[in-house]
Amino acid sequence: TANGKAVRRKAKRQSRAPRFSASATAPMAGGGGGRKPATSSSPSSRRQKPRASREFGPERSLESQKEGLCSSSPSVSSTESTLQMVIPGLLKSLDSPVQPPKSLDSPLQTVKQVQPRKSLDSLVQMVGSMQLSKSTESKSASSGSGAAGSDLGAAPFDICMGNSKGTVILKHGLLEINREKRRAKELSDIAPVQHLRPGMVLLKNFLKPDDQVKIIKHCRDLGVGPGGFYQPGYREGAKLSLRMMCLGKNWDPDSGSYGDIRRFDAAQPPKIPEELTKYVKDAIAASHEFLKQRGKGATNPDAELPVMSPDICIVNFYTTSGKLGFHQDNNEQRSSLARGLPVVSFSLGDTAEFLYGDVRDDDKASKIKLESGDVLIFGGQSRHIFHGVSSIAPKSAPLWVTDKANLRPGRLNLTFRQYNYKGSVNVTPAPFDTCVCDNNTAPLQHLRPGMVLLKKFLKANDQVEIFKLCHNLGVNARECLCLGKKCNQYSNSYGDMRPFDGAQPDIPEIFKKLVEDAIEASHEFLEQRRGTSNALVELPPMSPDMCTVRFDTIIPTIVLRQDTDVTETSLARELPVVSFWLGDSAEFLYPGIRDDVASKIDLESGDVLIFGSQSRRISHAVSSIKPRTAPMWLVDKTDLQAGLLNLTFRQYYHV
Ligand SMILES: O=C(O)CCC(=O)C(=O)O
Ligand SMILES: [Fe+2]
């Protein structure tokens, strides 16, 4: 229905947003709100107007501020004074009342520069709440969402607070102790393993307290070194509401791809520490044990949740205002995704509300709490779930996490993955049904893995519109019309303008929308056919930025060619080529299931052909045009003479 289509279009529009959308249109993401949060736009404006942090507003009471500092020591007995030491930044502000504003990007410097000099007791008396709030405000700004650790090579971000140089030592209030007791009681009532859906298992409280502390310390140490925590963002300026550090390979949110070095500072991501890999293996083993028992030995747990050996990990630190937009993790290699190798996610510190579901609609998502020590695993049939973090519950971390590890208020999350699947076990290629193409009139046909034909997908009105637009843009039987600034009319490479007239026509919006609709329809088709959700692997989503338009009446020579004149990244991601066929029918050659035997299909007016992933590099050709086969209504309604109009869309750049 028209309504259903509109809904799908809306979903599609959202799905083209970046993985961790920081835009205002993605409600869960972007602590700063809009696409270009004012607080992250320029360092100088940041300094002049430090943003009031949601965690440490100056109006908060001294008590709650102290709690927020998270630097308690387990050795403090309840008889000790509540505040025994103050953070060094505070001491400094006592010595010299007028402080030059500190760079918000360098929390570490603040710690290093100042030494405690006065007796602590007298200091405690002297510290007014005003001073404490000022100092904590500047600290919290460095952990806030909009300011520090930008990708301009800022000082690394320390996920822990207070170290040998001075710490806030707090006694735990009755309230906190009771909360801790309640938590322990709750945990003892909760099932230790929860099977959330096929391929998705939650191991509650799996990581032991000491192991959690070790993991936090590993991340802290790596995080302040080269390739450590920074605040990632997009080229146009929007920032994610979290700090990130990548291990093994760098994941770049802007291009949605992995690489060996980080773009902005050329840092090489550190390797995953061996000790952490062990916890991942233990977690997978535990979930297998659970699946085995559950299936009474009858099922093969590896089929539901394949074993994986992590070589990449994304470590996220969320302050209490951090979040992460609804997204899928699909930037790993196709072999890894197709095999369903799981993502193994560790949660530490404050509790997150985690959303997940089959469709990109967070209203329809299921919600779970991820608490410190929880391990969530999603692979197999759940590898492509949409998921995100909607909120972090302040002060929900167990006391020993904050005491022993000194983790800042917030949450640390590690997601381990295996980039590439290289095992000797058969990588199940995207399941492919050979019988589909027999019926040449089925509305959607799966011609080969990664290749889909949508019969008569373009409606009569759309076809007329496309004809007219192409006519106005100057298509004729002699020249190829290039849209989207890239043109290869006379050379093998694409230039930014048409060499023959210097024009740079863009792709009309209606064309882009039709391409989007066609890809979306193919995804739905592939998902329905297979009952699994890795259609995105078989046909990676693409947004066309270039299009060649040809109008031909005859094909003088049959040239089998590959369509590879796009950037290397676009080709490496195997982003699909989408072509529209209008007017007279064409006979089209392409490799059959056996690559060496050509198959033929008839492409009729309104057909859309898509080939990507495993079919991205097929050699193909139009072998003939069948005169007078164009629908009469099309000939009547357009000025063009009979012939074949072909529009081929590609995504030249992959960003
Ligand atoms: O923080 C989380 O629990 C999720 C992280 C995530 O989805 C990711 O890094 O891709
Ligand atoms: Fe994710």
C-alpha cells in the first residue's frame, strides 16, 4: 500500500544515516543535538562558553558532586572523614584564585601539573562548594559529549579518575551500601544465562569483579597511549556521544570501514591484549554449554552461534549522558558476516539501556539492561540485528568497580569481533536458489548470488518522467550523459565534468529515490526468501553519486565488460550497480551460476537490474536491442524515438 511504502521509505531514509548517527533526526544519538553541535565546532568557542555538564551542574550539592567523582578507595573505613583528599585541580584553584581556563581536551595535564601541598583536613575546610563545583565542572566537561578528545589529535582521554597524584576518598553512604545489597539480591534471582533470540545470548554478571577491574585497567592504559580514546565524529562536524578506542584495526565512523591506521593522527590501533581474548573465548564456551544443555545435546551450538576468534575490538566509553544510535554492525568482511561470526560485548561500570530489534525502528525495539559484568553475544541469525544504547543510568556501577578501578562515572563497553573468516570450514555463500530464474515473469528474480532482477519495477508514470528528464538533460543517441559530476565519455577514468561541454548535471532526486526503493525491495525479497537477515551482506546498501545514461537504437558490437570504474573502497565493499531499463527490450548477457557459461535474459521497459557483492565484477553486455518492443504508452507519451534507454547508477565514493 502507499502507506506501507511511505513507512518503508522513512525507514530507508533513516537507514542511510551514518552508523552512529549524531544528527538531530536520530533521536537517540548525538549528545550535542544537531548535526554540528556548537560545543564541538571550535575549540575557542568551547573555552569561552564551557557547556554545563549534565553530570556535574554547579547547582548540585556537595554530597552528590563527591559521589560523582567515583574515586573512592576500598580501604576507607566508615569512621574516616568523608572527604579526605581533594582532586589536585581543586588544590590549584585554592592557591591561585584566578585560573586561566584549562584546555578541556587535556584532563591528564590537570592532574599532572599540581601537587597537594596543604594538610588535607585544612583543605577540606577551605573548599567551598563553589570552588568544588567549578573545578569538577571543568573536569566533567572533558568527559562530556561535545568537547574534548576531538579527532584533532587532542590529548588522550583517561577513562579513570584520580591516580597516585591525589584521589578523592569517599566513605560510602548507607544509601549506596543498601543499593549494592539490593543489587546482589536481584542478581541472585536472575537467570545467569538468557537466550534472547536465536543467535543472541546474554550472560548475566559473567565477568568476575577482579576480572572487570583488570579489563578496565587494560583499557585505561591503552586508552591514554597512541591510538587511545578520542571522540569520533563525521567529516561534516557532528560528533558521537561517546569516546572510542579501536583495537586490532581502526573503525572509521565517517566511511563506515576498517583500516590499519587512524585517519586524523595516523595512529596504529593497539592489539587486543591476550588476557582479554581469553575472556571472550570463555564467554563463547559458556554460551555453547548453555545451548547444548538447552537442546539436550541434540543441537550443534556452533550452528547457532559460530565460534569466533577476535582480532578487532571497539571500546566505547559513555559518560552518563552518552548514547549510541540504532545501527547494525556490518563493516566487517563479508566472509565474517556471512558466517555469522558473533559480536561479543562486555559491559562495565554504569548500567546501559540497550535496544535491539529486527527493523530500524527503535519504537519497536526490545529493551534490556546491560550491567557491569554482563556479556552479550549476538551472531548467527542475530548478527544483523539493529541495536543501540538509549541511556546510561548514573551511579549504577557497583561500588567496587568505582573503588578499585577508579572508572569515571559512565560505562565502558568492549565489542569484540573477527574481521575476516579464514577457517577451512565452508563459508556458506549467501544461499542461492537456482530455480528462480526459470520463471521469467516473477516480479523479483535472484539471478545469482548478489544479483537481483526486479521485473517492471518502474511504474508507467516513473518511466515517462525518467524519459522526459533525460530528454531535458540532453540525452541523445550519440553521447553518454553523465550525472553526478563524474563522466567517462572519452577516457577510461571518471572526471568531474563532461569533457565535451563542461557541464556537471547532478542526479535528479527522483532517480535517487527510485534506486533506493529498488535496493530496499531487493533486501525485503532476499530476507523473505531465506528467512535470515543477511540481505545487507548480499547486497550492501549504496547511495548513488554517479549515473551514466545511454540511449541506443542498435548495439554495433557486443563488448563484455566489468563495471569497475569506481574508487577502490567502493569496489572493495562491492557496492552494487543498479540499472534501469526503459523503452525497447534488450538481450543481456551475464555469467550464469557457472561463471564460464553465459546466461541471457530479456530486460524489458521498467526492469531494474542490481548486481553487487559476489556479482559485483561480473562481465556483462547488451547483446541486442529488439526493435518496436517498447510499450505503446511510452512511445505515445514521450518525444523520443524508439530505442533503449539505460541508466546505470553507482556509488563512486564510499563514505
Ligand atoms: O555499547 C554497547 O553496548 C553497544 C556498542 C556497539 O553497538 C558498537 O560498538 O557497535
Ligand atoms: Fe554495534
